[in-house]
Amino acid sequence: MKKFQYIAAQLLLCCLVFSGCDKYLDVEPKGKQLLKTTGDYDLWLNNSKLVTETNADNILNLMTDNIDLVTVNNPPTSLGDLIYTWAPQFTNDVNSLAYLWGEHYNRINLFNTVLLGIDAAQGGTDSQKKSLRAEALLGRAHSYFYLVNEYGKPYDAATAATDLAVPFVTSDDVSKKSPPRSTVAEIYKHIIDDINEAIPNLPQDNSNARFRGSKGAAYSVLARVYLYRREYAEALRYAELALTNTRAVMIDYTNAATFPTTTNVVSHPDVIYGRSSAAYGLSISAELKNLFASNDARRTVLYYNWASTARGGTSFYAAAVTPAFQLTNSGTSVQEMHLIAAEGAARANSLTNALSHLNEVRRNRLTGTPITSRDFSSTDQNEILDEILKERRRELPFHGLRWFDMRRLDTENRMPVIIRTTAQNVEIARLEPHSNKYTLQIPIQVLAFNPDMVQNP
């Protein structure tokens, strides 16, 4: 390995394009930084590109059934229109940005830089180097989690070994030829292996910088991974490990006096592994709106113009009502872990445990005294599971996860047809159960320079 490694200090987000010489990453350096010491690599992991989801989450949010884009054009023309109507491609311009794909691979490139260079860094202890390497492994795994759930079919143990996903890139050399697409099973194995390798060397606490790695953060990402593999017993186990190994605490939406004072969402006390997303101003569907009870504090804490009866009149827009929550954490949180644990327990028919986790969230979201009046109570497994899935939708509507939930629930025949209509109620698109549209096509910018790469249906 070269003693000194020059790398770009700034990478253009969303510019992953396979070039004419089969480069897997087309990035534009904006000045160069010499990564020389262990401290340099530590600072590298504070890169804002690793903390902020610039486009990815909003693109995923626009594809969900939580949105009602009344202003959609007929026919769809804008980027937002095309995403909202599940167009096979978001653009026909091979020179434009490769949304989603590019943003994730740019982060992977940054994490690979640490993985390839930290051992030769000057200064620092062996323990510090191992810790930084562990953080990079976790970060890379988190990015591949998104890629496999965007460009690979929903995980199915019977077909995952043959379903194609994405290339597994371990180099930070942008001139190297892209590897072929790995299978869904292979990418998930890489994710799980990387996180398990990381855990022993991760710090116990990341409270001072919640976007950085920790043992709790690793367990929380594993909980997500197993949830979307539909291995619910493992999802429950890791969600509870995440809750045990974090100092994060849920924010009580019923008590404004306890709200954070900073708009920096990755510093909020409920964050386990933080990623900042600007998901706001999104008109919500009547279906989502009807899921909220009249005593649900989220209606006025996170939504603008709740009283409107007009179609699309209410929007997810905390900036207008509670500025501290104007940014969304698309990373993991205490409440997400409680809901994963609740679902895992419900599916195992451990109903007391399922209700305990579910009601921990409800007690911090619903008003009413005594506090036990906020609890959901039932002895019916299906009824409890249904309520947990509704609560998950209420709690994580625009955190970049609903699209993934729709995919996995569709494999269980839990998703109805989703229909998009104009302001004049003219149908312009529909998403049928088990549609190929649940798996995104490889961007044409990638295929333009890699014609041998297999396209998704």
C-alpha cells in the first residue's frame, strides 16, 4: 500500500457514474487533503457527506403511500413526478446525476479510504486504529444496506442466492474496473460480516457524536438488517441489544419543555446512529392522516395545517411548527428499536413483550392521564401485530424506511395496489402487489458505460 494516499477532501454527492474506462466512481476532487496521521482519519469520519442524506431519503419518501403529490403533472415530467409515479428511470440523460446509487457509493468510497489506509497511519495507538476501522466497517455496511434494498429484490431465503443486487466495492481507486453485481445473499453476508467484525472494537458510547459508530449503533443496524431479511427473532434480539447498549433516550412529544433546543438532529437524545435528512414540506395521504388518533401529539408537533380537510392540505413540515424537529433522523433511534422489538416479539407470539415495547413509544406520543390510558391492549396476536405496523408507519413516515417496509410487507401479501392521481383525480400510475417496480432499475448512467451489467426488470 502506498505510504501516502492523496484523496479528494470533497466529493460531489450523487455523481456515481461508470466511466468509459469502467471506473466505478466518477468523482471530482475539490482540493486535496493528505491523510497521514490517525488523527487525520478520525477527522475524515466527521465528513459532512457521511452525516447528511442529501437526496436519498427524499427520493425514497416520494415513492411511498404516505405521499399525495396533488401537483403531479400529467404526464409526469419533473424529477419529483417521475419518482412519485415509479418511473423505470428518473432521467434519460446519461450525463445527469445517478441518484441514490451515486450518493451511497460516494460514502462507500470515503469509508473504504479509511479501511485501506488506517493501518499505515502515523501516530495513534493500535486500539485507536482498530476503533476507526470498526467505524468505517459499520458505515460501509449501513450504505450497502440501502443499496441492497433499493436495487435488489426484497430478501427471500429461497431466491436470495440468485437475485442480483449491486457490486461490492472495496477499493477507493476510482480508476479500477467495477466488479460485477453481487447477489442479494452475498451483499447481506458482507453487511453482517462487516458489522460483526466491527463490534468488538467499537466504542461503548457515541453520545458526544451520535453519527459516529458505537456498539449500540452496530446492534441497531443489525436489527434493521434482520428486520428486512424477515428474520424477526434476530431482529428482536439485536433491537434489544441496541437498547441495552445505548445511552439514547426517547423524546416525549407530549411535553414541549423537554424538546431539544438544537436543530442538529444527529445531536438529539433519541439518536442511536444518526443521519440527517431534510425531509419536509411533504403533503401526506389521507390514508396516513387517518392513522393518527385525536390525542396523538405528533399531529401538531410534526405536521403543518393538520385541520385542513383539503386533499394534500396537511404536510409533514415540522420547520413550520416545531423548528427543533425540522430535520429528520434517517439513522437509527430508540423508538425504531422499540418498534422492531415489538414486531419481532409479536410475530413470535410473545405478546406481553410486544406490548411493552409498543406502549413505550405510545406513552411518549399520546396524551392522556393516567399514562396507562395511552397503552394499547389486546390478547390477539394479529391485532397486536397490525397495531405495531400502524405505529411504525406513524412514527417513521419520512425517515427513508417506509419504501423498504412496503417491499417486505408486499412479500407477505400485506400491500394493496397504490394508485397515483392528479388534482383532477385522473389516474396516472399504479403500483400493483408484487410489481417489479418495488425493485429499482440500475441507473442508465451506470449502464451506459457498463453495457454488460444486467438490468433489473
